[in-house]
Amino acid sequence: MNALYALFAVVALMLLAFLGVSTADLNVLFGAIVPYAAVSVFLIGVSYRVLKWATVPVPFRITTVCGQEKSLPWIKSSPLESPHNGVYAALRMALEVLAFRSLFRNTRISLAPDEKSIGGKRIVYSSNFFLWLGALAFHYCFLIILLRHFRFFTEPVVFFVPLLQDLDGFFQVGVPGVYMTGLIFVAAVGYLLLRRFSNPQVRYISLAADYFPLFLLLGIAGSGILMRYFFKVDVVKVKELMMGLIGFHPVVPDGIGSLFYIHLFLVCVLVAYFPFSKLVHMAGIFLSPTRNMANDNRAHRHINPWNYPVDVHTYEDWEEEFKDKLIAAGLPLDKG
Amino acid sequence: MSSEELDIKPEELLDFDYDPPQKDWMDPSVAFRKGTYCYSAAPKNLEYLGLPNPRDWQPHDKDWKLPPDWKETILDGMKDRLSKFRSFQLFMDICVRCGACADKCHFFIGSGDPKNMPVLRAELMRSVYRNDFTAAGKILGKLAGGRELTEEVLKEWFYYFYQCTECRRCSVFCPYGIDTAEITMMARELLNLVGCNINWALEPVANCQRTGNHLGIQPHTFKDSLEFFQDEIEDITGIKVNLPINKKGADVLFVVPSGDYFADPGTFTLMGYLMLFHEIGLDYTWSTYASEGGNFGLFNSHELIKRLNAKIYLEAKRLGVKWILGGECGHMWRVVNQYMDTMNGPADFLEEPVSPITGTKFENAKSTKMVHICEFTADLMQHNKLKLDPSRNDSLRVTFHDSCNPSRAMGILEEPRYVLRNVCKHFYEMPENTIREQTYCCAGGAGLGTDENMEMRMRGGLPRGNAVRHVQMKHDVNRLACICAIDRATLIPLVDYWAPGVEVTGVHELVGNALVMKGEKERELSMRGDPLNEMEDDEDV
Ligand code: HEM
Ligand code: SF4
Ligand code: SF4
């Protein structure tokens, strides 16, 4: 059900863009106003989110420790799993962000018959790095595709674009050259979506908000691929539009083709949706207290800005209460 | 009730699968089935601590006697905490429901109940957060994953947030480090605001506030118990160990979880400490006021952590010691490592800890001034300051259970292993998915280790039990060592159920066995009073 809602939403968005441009002639709306609005929402929204998180204090140092702490000098510590200073904490974070370190640990369990175990069954662990692989493939392809798009946003085209294009199109197949990232991207997002349907636990927890970005991404990638390989759009005009937007002199050239507007509109939706959804995990991960703090609590005092005094049973009151018992046991009293 | 009296056989307990039900999880529903939940806290305990809404009630009652404005109280409490804990705010916002954490929780693994998947446990609260604290939820409601906070939802919170042992295993696997334990801690604080506490978590707090320890042991009884162990040691070794209590001006204040002077097998570990300190001539003291290192406040609220924990520094100051040494305990070390200094420091009246025997500076503890006994003992061993005869533990085939908090909230993995390898010759590790940072909970932590919760404990104990059984079959392991007082109580029924024949032991119990003391008589008995080389021998004849 949740998946259907999400699919409907994405299809409706596509139709909206298609009808808007092809029948109502709303090119200016979809070519200029919506993109500006989306980017504004993104910038304000993400800043708001990050500022909101950043202004909430971190009262305690609650590092999740995943390895030996630094203790006695002759005991080998694991500074990347249990960082003892800020530098190692930053490296740990870099591993999380660049290599999805924690996801790499993923395993899957099942309950299998085993006569030696009590009750006749036991837990078996199997490796399960597909989620890691799929997620990593998706994110890196997303990044590369995003960077490749800079050929539309820069004049002269920035140096990394041809570089990426060469790398990406390394296996020249067909004309125009097929970019691997585009295909891997679709495959990876497809896998993530399929997983949401086929893994019973993941399906059970999935909300509409989990399917929506995946359908949206497939819509974006799909329309992009169609434009590149099947229904050519006028790339020169697209660049004109983009450069206009970037230079704050929006010009909306005629005859780009509605497919492009669908593509652009879905991207705008993604961009505007970003700050209000789980997609903010991109910013959030950097602020995650269990991952970005060093495990050095006993060596350096962490300050809680709202630490407040509490009701404590003081020694004096305690001694008063147990005076007779203390005397009977021959234990010394403070108040003679 | 022990696990043997649990009238569900392991076969029946394992008769479930991991397929979630048809029903949407958003519809709240809980059945308080006997054996799977803990009883409510007695009103006297709430009254003693000054907590809200003390009353007679039970979770299985239809009417929970909530205060009329309970909903407002909870939502206000949520708002307050969202602005005080970045962890809470962030963890409400960034979960992508990837499911990596789903099958990492021992309670899910042993029950198949989807609401025991860490992600769904957290969603129970996140759905309310979305409904009341996000724009999308306010407008779109259920479509955006929002749920109104109803009494049914509250009951669900109670059931599932007292079915999380705050072990943090899920957090290890989450790509963003989302720690469901942190969410559980918030949920319990909120539940506490309207008087929905459990007795097993709260009574120890009331006891500790009053007497200084969870078990409510008063100073004269404390002293009697220690003297009893002194006599036991004399029987075994012929040596009367010294027993300094409330001694002003000692070098070191020693703090242990009260379970260690209350019940076997913790007591054997405590005897190990007494012998060790006597043998090395440590100038230290016990305290009757700070007679608890553990801190059940952790299982209720941050404020209660601070109230109980304050006594340790207060007592260190009053006695004028130089630094503090802490015994084997799991959650105690979470508090010491992650909360104590922040809450009740700075301990600037103490000195940076230095071992008086080896001269080693414990630089990693230079601010809290509190050292873990395994760090202390490992250092002694590395400097060859102890005479050890590991053959006295020859009849023991030992494996080591990393307790949740020492591993995931501290990172003390090697020290206990180093100590164990020095005192026994037969040491075997359990499979790697079940130890170190991936270790499994005993399923009785965080105040859930009570008998009425036995079915759930045995379910949650399945992955640990399986792993123990594995080394029992493979290497004839007969001892499960740990450095946690809760474990020493909760692992016993667990292994009786899932790996019968294995006994639970503290690390310093084995140190006590192996320690060769100056002037001791020939040792014939172990700390348990069993003949040394025949212990547990005839078990598998
Ligand atoms: C610092 C950068 C980022 C990191 C470390 C990161 C990490 C992750 C990880 C570990 C997952 C979980 C795996 C999964 O569910 O597939 C994930 C999921 C996801 N990420 Fe990111 N991400 C980042 C940036 C982004 C950006 C910029 C987007 C933009 C669209 C994005 C979109 C998504 C989506 C849609 C999912 C959900 C996939 C699913 O539903 O299965 N991420 N991310
Ligand atoms: S692993 Fe983290 S992000 Fe993934 S579902 Fe669990 S809590 Fe959410
Ligand atoms: S903290 Fe432990 S008990 Fe709680 S949800 Fe996570 S894995 Fe389960």
C-alpha cells in the first residue's frame, strides 16, 4: 500500500510536468520558477535542519565503541573503532561516510536445525554485504552523475567533467557512449527497491516515505536515460537554460521537449523534498554523537551545559540515619 | 522461578519464524502475556524517590490509573528532551529504515516479534514524533508515518521499551550509529513522568538512595558479609586477609556492585579481590556509604543516574583517598566511563591514578580518576608482580562473555582476556559474531533480570546460549567467565536453559584460585570450596 502511494505520487508529478509544459505552456514555471523555488527550499531547509541539530547540546559523551580502547601502553588499541582523540574520531567518520564502514559489518541470521543445540535449532550467521554494496554503488554513482551534470552548469566546462566522462564511458558501447554509472545507478536503486519488497522485515517497516525517494530517483534516472539514448533533446538549449538560471538571467528557450521538463521537475522535487525527509541523513551523519566523538571520557571531562544539581543522600544524613548500626558494627563516625 | 521452572520447553520456545504478521505495525496492540513483561514499581519506591504518580497498578490491568493530563506531560517531556539531547533529536530524524539493525537484537532473534527489531522499537516513538513534531506528520498524519499518542500506544511503549536491555548492539551496525538504547532511555524517562516504572529497575534505586546500595544492605550487615568472606578465605588459604572499611587516608577507594557481596558466584569474585589486595599490600578501603558501584538509575532516568552516582566522589573526598578502583561490573562502567565525570565531576580533589605497586600511570583515567580492576590486575601481571599457578584452574575450560557495556560503552576487551590467559590454561573464544563489540546481551540487563520476565529472558538469551553451547560441544567448555555482576546473576538461568552444565564465573574468582599467596597453606580447595583438581570432573562421565 505504502509503495503504491509513493508510486502514484511520482507518476502524478511526472504527469503534472508533462501536462504543464505540453498543454498549458507553463515552460517558465517549470523551467525557472520551480527550480529557483526548489533550490531555495533546499538551502533554507537544510540550513534550518543543521542549525537545529547543532543548537541542541550533546550532554554526554556516548560514543559507541567498536574496538579496544586505548588503555595500557602495551595493549594494542583500535583507534578507528575506538578513537581516543579528535583526529581518530574524524578518521572514523570519514570511513563511515566514504566507505559505509558500519554497514559493511552487516550479517544475516537464520534459525537452522541443529541436533547438538538445545531445542534442536541454532542461530546461523551468513555474510550479507549486498546492502552495503548496493548502497555504496548507488551513492557513488549518484555523486558521479551529479558531477557529470556540471557540463551544463559551467562555461568553460570544469576540468573534472571530461575526466569523469572518459572514465565513466571507458567501455565504449554504442553511440553516444554509454555511461556505466547510469546503468549501475538504476541497478542499485532497483536493488534497494526490490529489497524493500522482497525482504519481509524491511517491507514491514517501510513507509511511503521510504518508497517515494526510490521511485523518484528511478524516474529521474529513467527520464535522463531516455533523453540521452532514445528521445534526444536539444542539449545546447538545455545548457542555455541552465546557464541562464545560474547567472540569474533566466531565459527559457523554446522547443527543448517535455521529457526534459519532466526530468528537471523530478529533480526539483527531490531537491525540495530533501530537507524534510530522511534524506537529511547526509547532513545528520556528521553530527551523530555515537560516531563523531572520541572515546576518551575518562581522560578528558566532557561538559554538559545543562547539568543541574540533584537531590543526593549526603554522607551526613546517611550517617545520621544509620548511626546506631555503625556504632554497633564498630565503624567510625564522622560526627564523634 | 529459575529457568528450569519455566514451563516452556526450548523446542516450544523456538517454534516461531521471523515472518512479520499481516497486520500493519502502526495499529497499536499489546498482549501482556505472563513471562514476557516486568511488574510495576511499588508505590513506596516512587514515594521515597519523589517520583510522580505512585499507585497500585499492574501492566496487565485494563486501567493504568494515568494522571488526567498524561498525554500532555509526555509530549511536553518529549519536547524538552528533544531540545536537550542531540542524540534524541537526530535519531528521530535520520533513520532511513534500511533494516541493517533489524536482526541484530537478541530479543528479535529469540522472539521473531517484529517490534523487537531495533528500528521498529524506535519507530514506536518516532511515529509519535512525526505526528506531533514534524510539519509533514501534522499535515499528512498516517501517510507520513505519524501516529497519535493514545493509551494503547503508551502501553506498547511500556511493553517494548522494557523489552530492550539498552545493550547498544544495534548501534554497532547502524550506518549512522543510531543507538536504540538512547531512544529507550528517553522512552523510559517519559514513562517515568506518568508513573509507569518497573519494580526491578526502580526498587534498587530507592534502596541505593537510602542505604548506599541496590540491595538495601545496611552498614553492619555489609561489614558482617565481608568478614564472612574473610573467614572463608582463611579456611581456604590459611591467611587472614586485611579488611579495611571506611578507612580515612587510604590510597584507594574500592567500589564494587553490591551483587558481589550478596550472592554466589559474585562472592567468589569478591574473595578474589580481597586476596589480591592483601597479597600486593594495597592501601585501600571499602565504603559502607558508597557501597554500590552499579547504578540502576541508568535504567530509569539521567537524573537518577546522577543522584546515585554522586556518592562515589563524595565518599572519595570524605575519606581523602587518592583515586578510585572499580570492580567487575557492566553497567557500572557505562556510568563511570560515559556519565560520572560529566555529571558529578570534576574530581579535582583526587590524584591521577598511579599503581602503587608497578608505578604505572593510568593515563586513560586521568580525569575521572577511576580505574577498572582488570586494567589494574593486567598491569600487575604484565609487571610480574603476582605469583600465579594457573594449573589450579586446570579442571576449568573457560570462555569469556563480553558484557555489553564494558565492550560497547568502554572498549575493555583485551584486559580481561589477558588476565584469564594468565590464570587458566584452557581458554576458548566463542564465535566472532557473538563476542567483543558484537557481543550479545544476557537479556536480563537494564532492569529486566527479574523472574516474572523469564520467558523473555530465555528468548533474548538464545544467541548467547547458542554460542556457549557451541564451545561446550566443541571444546568441552564448562565455565563462562564475565566481568559483570548482572551477568553473574542472569547468565546462570540462561546457561541452565541453553547450555546446561556450564557454570558462570567472575574473572577475579579465577585469579583468586590461581594466586599464590605468601605463607599460604597448601591449597586444596577452590574459591567455591570444591576440591581443587576434581572440580566438576565427574560431570560428563
Ligand atoms: C554523506 C553522504 C551520505 C552518506 C554517508 C549516506 C549513507 C547512506 C546509507 C548508509 C544508506 C543506507 C543504505 C540503504 O538504505 O540503501 C543510505 C540510504 C539512502 N540514501 Fe544516503 N548517504 C549520503 C548521502 C545521500 C544523498 C546526497 C542522497 C540524495 C538523494 C541520499 C539518498 C539516499 C536514499 C534515497 C537512501 C535510501 C535507500 C533505501 O531506501 O534503501 N544519500 N544512505
Ligand atoms: S540501521 Fe540505522 S538507519 Fe538502518 S533501520 Fe536501523 S536505525 Fe534506521
Ligand atoms: S539496545 Fe540492544 S536490546 Fe535495545 S534494541 Fe538495540 S539490540 Fe535490542
